Amino acid sequence: QPAGAEASGSRRNNPYLKKQEPTYRTYKEVIEPRRVARGLMQIREQIAEEWRDDLNIIATEGALLREWFCDRESDSGLCATSRPPAEDLQSAGAAVGDDPDAASQDADEVASNARRERESREAPGILLESFSNATRCWSADSSPFRSHNYDLLQRALTRQASAKTAAILAQDKEGQAKSMTVKWLQDKLEAWHDDFEAPHDRHTAGHFLVELMEQVPSVRMGDDGSVELLDPALVVDEILLQRQLIAGEWVEALEETAQAHSELLRDDLTKQLDAELPQDEEGTEGAIPEGKADPEGDEDCSSP
């Protein structure tokens, strides 16, 4: 008998060493679709209320950013109580101008360099302060992802406001088209597209606005040889205004969430009652079967 055969046989016969098949505990659960729907409605109403409050806070964020920027750059056109004359801005833009070497770079390379610069730069203190002020208004029973939703609202609102600003500037007002300014803003949105969709960090919308604020006026030449003044302050002014207006529209839509749920529940209850009430052959609800007198109809109500 080979050495160890006896021990090997002992292990085979040991029931505790045998490979056990996995066992599963099973149970039955009754799924009530209406209860699930009511639970989803409650969650929707909570998130709608949070979004409504956060949108009101985000709408005022522009004033804080403007104040912070003007403390640093008081001579910026964004900080002027009255807009400086166009010729002053144009001369400033001509003095600064655009870097001809940068203008000739490939667009993808420019966007890549800008993204690396943004990722290496810390968030301005005003962005952290604004977010901290917002969180102070949150209750202890806020939804688990409220901070992520807040950042999402900032990005969605800012991008929508920027797109609306581009559409407004594209319209010819008083004979002054802003085609180069519109192209500049659209190029900015394209360069920031990935960050808006999948941000690497918080405060993406704030970084975007700060970058626009830090741009200096310049003179751009169109393909047709026309010269146009690029005024970033004008663009930022319009974006901040549109952020407030769009936020107000979204708040109004969110305020209708609870009412919409009430209407759904009322319609569902009506359908349940209609299904339970007896119907005659013609489908008249609550009809009295033929041959049975209406107990209230036996009384003669005619005048003597």
C-alpha cells in the first residue's frame, strides 16, 4: 500500500472535507407597482425641491464671481459701471492683440494645452466659498448625491446659457454682427466639451467662467477681411444674465412636479373606481338593474 494512502482515504470519507454545493435561501415577495411608483414620486419631489433651491443659489453666483474678479482686475470692461467706448476697447485689443504663433497652432493642440493648464490650476477661492455657502443651506436629510447634482446643475446651466448667448450674439442687432465673437465662444465651448460632459474635478462651470473673464479684448479678422472687436466682457455679461433667466425657467418647471404627481394619482384612482363600479350593457356606470325599483324613486315628488 503506497505511503499516505490510508490518510488519503480518510480525507475522502470525511464529510466535512467534501466540497459542498452552494445553497441559496429563497423567499417570496409581493411586488406592488403602485407602491413602487409612489416611492419614486416621493424621491422625485425631494430632488425637485433640492434642485429648485440650488438653482436659486447658482443664479446668484454670477454676482459673486464678478465681485471677486473686479477686486483683482478693476480696470476690466466687466467691472465698469458703464461700458467703455468701443474705440477704447479696440485700441486696447490692438495693443494686446493675438499671438500670431498661437493663432497658427492646430486647434486640437491649443485645446489640449488649455486642458492641461486647467487641470494643473487650483480652483479659485471664490468657487470653494460659493459652494461652501450653498452647502450651509442643505438639510441633514438631503439626497445622497446632492453635491454631485449641484455640480451637474452648474455645468448644465452654464453651457445652456453660453449656447443661448452665442445665438443672441449671432443675430444682427443695430447693424453690428458679432460673427467672430460667436465663433470664439463656440470654440471655447468645444474646447471645454469633455470637461462639461465628464469633469475631472468639481467647479468646472466656475473654471469656465473665470477663463472667459480673464480674456482680454482683441481684434479679430474674419475670412472676408472684416475686422471685429472681440469683447469677452460683453460675452460674460450676457452669459451671467442668461444663467439667471434660464435658472428661473427651470425653477418654475420644477415647482410643477408635485402638482403633476397629484394629477397622476388622481387619474389612477379614477381608473380604479371606474373598474370597480358596476356597468350596464351600454357601459353606464352605476346603473340600476332592470326590474329593480329605485328606492328613492318610489316617492311621488309631484305637486298635489
